Amino acid sequence: MKTILVPTDFSENADNAIMYALEMNKKFNAKIILFHSYFIPVYAAEAPMNVPGLAELKNDAMKSLEKVKVKINTSFPGNNFVIETSVSEGMPEDEIATITEKEKPDMVIMGTKGAHGIREILIGTTTASVMKNIRCPIIAVPAEAKFKGINKIVFATNYAENDFENIESVIDFAKHYQAEVTI
């Protein structure tokens, strides 16, 4: 594994996914790409509102990513991996797909809190949308999850054409943790 993409929205859940990715990366020393997408939300209000501009949003996102990078370097002194940062304008599910096409990471690791009720029925979660739109492995890290190694991996298949190639990748990944693979 050479590159891991870790999207963040700077929430506690995303911070947890970053820590999960860093702990997992101890076996690989892969390049970590921290990614954030920003957009101007549309507000419907009768009174005028002061809405930040795109340049301000981009600048704030870049500063926030740099703070995360400093925190990582403090938490993992002497790390042997490269950390890059990237920001883009747009909806997260679209922009994660775009950067995945551009950077070709071996894996995406992102937090998932899970939507409930009507939100889940109508729009789903960002993580679920990303899973539908990208073609590389994704680890969706629940909010309370802590990395404790990997013991078992389940590969679900619908007998797609490239499943044999994907199974080989999963088995190669599992070897690093001496994990059991169930297909």
C-alpha cells in the first residue's frame, strides 16, 4: 500500500478516522493525503446574511488541514510517512470521487456516523455515497471505533469480473495483519 486518502470535515468523528488510519498505517508507511472539500451553503432568509466567500472558505480549510498535520506529527513523532493536504470546492461525495480518480489511492479511510430516519431514506450518508461512486477499497470507521489490529476480513462479492483481482488485493492486505479472510 502506497497511498491512503483520508477525507475530513474536522469533526470528532473525522478526527477518530484519521487516528484509525494512522494506527493502521504503521504496517505500511504509506503516504497519507488529508482531504477536505468546502462549499457555500444556500440559505433562505428574509434578513441579509454575511456569508463567507470561496476564498475565505478555502483559506480556512487549508489552515485547518495544516493544524491536523501538525497534530499528527506531534502524536506520531519520527513517523516514516509523508502527509499531504488537499482541498477543493464542492460537495464532499463528489469531490472525494474526483480526488480518488486523480490521486489513485490504494484505500480511502473515512469516518461514518450514520444517518437515521428520513435523512437516511432520502439522501443517505456521505460515506455511503462515496462507497457507491469510487472504485477503491474503503474503510468506514464508526465514531466509537479504535484501531486494534485487523483479525478478520469479509469480502462480499456479486461475482463481478474483477473480483479475482480484488480478492488478491484483500489477501495481500490481510497478510500484513495475519488476518483471516472470508469470501
